[in-house]
Amino acid sequence: MAASPPASATCVEIEDEVHKRMMQLEAHLLQEAAEASTSREWGKGSSPEERPQCPNWSVALQATRETETHEASAMEEKASR
């Protein structure tokens, strides 16, 4: 367990430490949820109908490691329809 803030810590220091720990906890929980998800493989060989839809552009999401933003890809795909 992490050490407690010193008794002389200010409210701001304590608040900063709480925020830091909450962000670490959130990241850990999100990582665990993603690893446990059955849908984490959706981008590998799945058809557009099987993939989740972008809530902004209503197009199938694509798993990619390219630097291109999702918004630009979605706009291009929607424009080509």
C-alpha cells in the first residue's frame, strides 16, 4: 500500500496525491477491462457489420496503428459513399 502523505501536507498537496492515485486506479481498471473484453479482437478480419460504429460519423471503426486520425478516416469514408 502507498505511503500516506505527511501530517504537514497542505490540502492542495493531499488533493494532488488523491488525484494522482485515482488516475492510476482508473488506468489500471480500464486496462483490466480492455484485456478481459471479448470484443478486443474486433478489428482483425471482421466485416464492417461486425465492428462497432463511430457515434459521430456512423461508420464502422477500424483497428489501425496509423497516425491518421479517426475523424479524417471517417469523413473520407462517408464522403466516398
